[in-house]
Amino acid sequence: MYRLTQIHQRIDERLRLEARKARPDGMEVLRLAALKARAKNALAVLTGRTVVPA
């Protein structure tokens, strides 16, 4: 679970860095957002919380 939390945080940081660029790459933002959602859902499953389908 700790590893998933780290992965989620790293993806979030990369997403914020990309969004701060003068011309962010839209496809990269979408890819990172999807990865972040997958990590968040995996964390929810591990903690027993309800997973809301995307």
C-alpha cells in the first residue's frame, strides 16, 4: 500500500509539472491523469473503500 501511495504522489507531481508548462502536452496530461486514477482506484480497493467507476 505504501508503494502505491508513492506511485500516486509521483504521478501527481509529474502531472502538476506538466500542467505548469507554457504549452503542456495534452496527451501526456491525459495519460498521467489516467495513471493517477488507476493508482487511486487500486488504493481504494486495498483499503476496502468503495470504488467509483470512471
